[in-house]
Amino acid sequence: MKDPDTRASDKPRQEKHDKTAAASGGQFVGPDLKQRLYLYGQSALYIGVCGGLAFGLYLMFRRYATETDVPERVIKSQKRLRGYMVNVADGDTFRFYHVPASRWVFTRRPEERSRGVSKHTICVRVSAVDAPEMAHFGNPEQPLAREARDRLLGQLRGRAVTVKPLAKDQYGRIVATVTYRSWLVFKHNAAHEMLRSGLATLYTGGNAQYDGEEALLARLQDDARRAKVGVWGLKSFKPPAEHKREHKK
């Protein structure tokens, strides 16, 4: 039998129990509510983890077919894309076949071709350089334009190419730092090679992208100019930007 003091201490506890039971329709749900909240939180955590994994797998398997498929977040994050060159238009522009990391081992290297590639390849503009213009839209071809195209083609042909998106230009092309490896070890930068050979000039127009290497790129151009290689060895040469302005209709 409880003494009077014990009964007095149990009274407030009983009153609290009665109020909780009344608020819940006559059933006391304190421990059950805590258990349900715990289960809900655990379920939400599982759903979040599974959703994150599913989204990660989606990104791993997703292939960007054309430049319009590349989302803005990929460009802002400068996420590197791997793939192969399919076609070279001139010394600073080429068509790129993107291969997601999850498909790299199982994807055959696409064939090089000049027709029917726009629907399944990304148009990439090599950042920081401006190569001599090929003849198009009725405009004349600049000196060494073919040599510049062949130089870029020789760099990328048959190799895995890495594209680091920096921006989109006014034509919707992906402006990117383009790199590749020779002998699976030595890393090369396409823009560096074009400037070093004198078959491209440093691009200084609107929305110019240098990927933090403006000083290095300017130095490579100065070295080529002093050595008089490529366009710098010609008696007269108009920069591609000036050539385009003169023949713009």
C-alpha cells in the first residue's frame, strides 16, 4: 500500500497522462508517436539515399548527344567530358562524341565522317585560340587554314579526348579546354599546341575563355611570333577576327 506522500507525487503524473489521452481520443500515444516519428525519419533517409544513388547512376549513364543537351550546370561546374573526335571543321572547331564514364569500356570508337554528325555529336570550340578561316559562306580561305585544320586533326585523331566546358558562344558551341594524352601518359593541351605551332592566334574577342592561363597562352604566342613559325612566318597575315569582319555580310 502506497503512503500518502507517494500518492501525492503520482497525482500530477496521472493528470498529465489523462490530458494526453484525452487529446488523442482516449488513447495514450506518447511512446507510439515517438516510434512513428523515428520510422518516418528513417524512411525519409532511405528514400533520400536511394534517390541520390539513382540520380548519380543516371548521370553516369547519361550521354549528351549534342551541344543543346549539355545542361548549364555542367558548364558552370566545368565537369569534364570524355569522348572522341568525329570531325574537324577547322583549326579551332571539331565535333565531339561524348562517352559517359559508365560506358567507356563498352563503347566502340565512332568512325570519323563529315556528314550526318550534327545529330549525335557536340560542336566544340577550342578555347583561347582563333585559327585561320576555312572557305565557307562564300568567304575566301585564309593562308594556312588547311594546315591548321590538319594540325588539330592530327592531335585528336584516334585518341581519347577530354573536354572541360567553360561557356557557350553566340553560336551555341561549347567553348572548352581540350586535352588528350599520348602514349597514355603525356598530357597535351590542344590550344597550347596550336599557339606553339603558330597555326592559331590568341583569341581576344567577346566572351574569351582562358581557363586561368592567359599569361601562359600569351607567352606561347610570343614565342611563335619570335620564331616566325606558322602564320607569323608569312609576309602578311590578317588575324582571323579581322578577316571575318572584312567579309561579314
